[in-house]
Amino acid sequence: MKISVKDVPAEDIKCDALIIPLWEGQAPPRPIDSALGGLIKKVCASGEFKGRRAEALVLHTGSLIGPGRVLLAGLGKKGTGADDAMTRAGGASVKKLRGLASAALYTGTCGSVSPARFVEGALLGSYEFTAYKKSERKQLGALTVLAEPGKSLSSEIKYARTVARSVNFARDLVNTPAREMTPTALVRAARSIKGITVRVLDRAAARKLGMDSYLSVSGGSAEPPRFILASYKGRGAAARPTVLVGKSVTFDSGGLSLKPASSMETMKYDMAGGAAVLGAVKAASELKLKVNLVALLPATENLPGGASPNKPGDVVRAMDGTTIEVLNTDAEGRLALADAIAYAAKKLKPASIIDIATLTGACNVALGAEAMALMGNDDGLIKAIARAGEQVHERAWHMPLYEEYAEYIKGDIADIRNISRRRSGGLVTAGFFLKRFAGDTPWAHLDIAGTAWADKPGPYTAKGATGIGVRLLMNYIASL
Ligand code: BES
Ligand code: ZN
Ligand code: ZN
């Protein structure tokens, strides 16, 4: 979809549809409504349009004004979640206008909410994963924002457009089936990003560094593991990087602790954390942000196999020397992340480490699809991440990492074990497991198991990969 900004009166612009965002009970813009003989007022008064969140009603205009149609886009009650209401309206509008060539956005009713949020929703809402389809649905062709093309609006729209495209980039990576989206394909994806440096550790290089915990996950697989380091450093950025670690298990069968068939169906999305960090680095690079970022993707498959799969009861050693009893080979994410976090803490002198991972089914149980779980060792970092998430409606809910959890994962013959001794607390014990590898470095952990995949489409998401994390991470990074 082409996006532009123009200063033209809404009644005059020639396009297929004029989009008018309206809060519940808000009066329509008078010049447009009177040109239409009071039509909008009438559908509002009759209750045919209420202005509910993500509501969208199309009216044909005859030739009374330039645009062939008016689309009334509901924003809901004014006040609560206004920014996200605009993003939703953007998504709902483009879904309604699918197949048309051009639309224009009337901005006089937006109030204090940036029209850039509408653009974001429009680009996210028109996403479809088409790689394997013979025919694709035609999306809206172009969107013109009707406003004075001031500098601040254009830079807000540029930001929104860049971030939304990076979310869609991440969605594509996650939606691509595991037979194609292998660790090696993730390397190609990283190398496709302009303005960044990509380094890759193969098995031998990772072994040299002592990443036995990470490598043990790939022992059953014929696809070679790839530990990806993708760095972006803006001009004048801080010396210490913010390290983003993304879980990148390109397929999680559970390994010898095999998952039931139905739980395995969607496990290509176990690299959604890796996709999110690549999306963030891509957007940061395209926007030339003044930040120092390193993304780490310890990519591997998790399969049973004849070579040397993890066997329940095995002991592996992470690169910081910690020994781990692998009692369940399906708790593989933490094994890979342990070495990535230890690598960051030891080798990269980071300002902070943020990991993002589809780590536990327990996260899904606790929070469903409404929030990711947030844990960490630094209150300031946790607060900043929670705030960044709230602002873009990628909500992150803080969970505790009490010292008492140490006993849950204490090993019998090794330092720790990769699953809890108890049935309860699966979300926080996974976080607690990761904590020790960060040492003194400020660290935060985001569990996106419940939010990275959608069973049904939303106003600005499609069924499948959501691309969650890109907007939160970008909002956090942009605040640095
Ligand atoms: N990738 C899964 C977590 C997951 C589950 C993500 C459902 C998305 C949806 C992870 O590797 C896993 O299997 N975790 C186990 C841990 C358990 C064995 C302690 C789980 O959550 O069941
Ligand atoms: Zn698993
Ligand atoms: Zn997994």
C-alpha cells in the first residue's frame, strides 16, 4: 500500500473512499456531512453507526463529493486506549476497503491521537501471508493522509510505516513453514537486512565457546545449528549495546520428550522471538536510530533423531560453566537461551539484555493472548519495557522471580535442572532458570508463547503469526 500526505479539502479529493474516524457519539465533520445532505448524521442518529471500536460502515456518496464512498471508522469511547483505537480503526478500515484502489483519511476528528497510528493499523491490517497461494486477495492500493504535510507528521508516519513493515517481515518469517525456515534460512533473512553486520557461529565455533547447552538441542537434527549475531550501530550511539536475544527454535517437536501431535501443529512459530529481534534491528537500521543494538539468535531445530539428541537425564554444560540436567527435552528454549544470554553478558559488555521467547505453555495458561509475561533482575528496565509495551498495546505483565524458586530447579546431579520439581509455577521457573546466566547485567525476559500466534484474525492481525514484540522493542529502543 502506498502512503502519502496531502493538504487537500476532504470533499474535493478524487478517491474511492474517504475514511472518517469517529468516537462514540462524536458529530461528523460539518462541511462533508452537509455536502452529503446530512447522511452521516442520519446513520448515527438511527444507530446504524455507533462509533464502536473497530466498527466500519461504508456509505456511497453518489457524486455529491469527490470521494466515491465514505467509510465511517469507529474509535470507541473517547479516552481509554485512544492510540490503539486508532490503530484498530486503521486495520478495520483497510479490511473493509480491500480491493479498492485508493482511500483518503480525514484527520480532523483524530484529536490528540496521531494519524500515524491509523497508518500503522492500515499496514498491519493489510498483511496476508501469500507465499504459497495461487491467488492473493487484492488489498487497498493507496492511502492518502489529509493533513498539512508538516515535518513532525511525516516523521511520525515514516516511523509507523517502517515499524509496521518490519512487523510484517517478522510475520513472514514465522509463517514460513519449518522445512524452509531453517536456521540457515534465518541467516539469509538476517543478511537481507541493509545497514547491519551479520556474523554466524557454526557448530564448531559454538563448541569452541563452550555452548554445549545450546548445541545439545540440535543433536537430533540434520539441519546444522546457526548462532546468529546481527549488529546495528547508529552514528554517535552508546558504546555499550542493548542486546536482544530471540528464541529461534525453527521447529519444536519436543525432541525425545515428544509433544502430542496437536501441540506440534504450530511449532514452526517457536522462532517468533528471533523474528521479533530481527524485525527490530531492521526497523532501527532503516530509521537510522542513534542506538547500539546486537541481536542474538541461537537458531536450531528441536527434533528426535539417530545422531545425538538430548536424552532425558543427560547433563549439559553452558558456556558459563553451569551444569544442567535435561530432564525434559521439550524445555529446550531455555537451554539455547542460556548460552546466548551468557555469551551476551560475558562477551558484549551490554548496557542491558532483553530476551524474547515462546518459552512456556504456562505463559499461555496464565495470560492467554492478552499479554506477554515480563520478568527480570532490574526494576528500571522492567518498568521501561512495561511502559513501552503499554503505549503500543503490546502489553507485558510483570511476574516475580522470587529466590524461593531456586529450590524448584535445583539439580540432583548437576547445578540446575531444566524443568521444575513441581507441577506449578512453570512460567516463572523458566524465567528464574534464565536469570543466573545474565549475572549482574540488567536483564529482562519476555515470554510470548501466548501472543505470538493468533488462532483468529483481529482488526490489525491475521490468523497465524502476529509479529509481536517488534513494536514493543522498537518503542523501547527509540526511547533510549
Ligand atoms: N516452545 C514450547 C513452549 C510453547 C508451548 C510455545 C505452547 C507456544 C505454545 C517450549 O519449548 C516447551 O515445550 N515448553 C514446555 C516446558 C515444559 C516441558 C517444562 C511446556 O511449556 O510445556
Ligand atoms: Zn519445547
Ligand atoms: Zn520451544
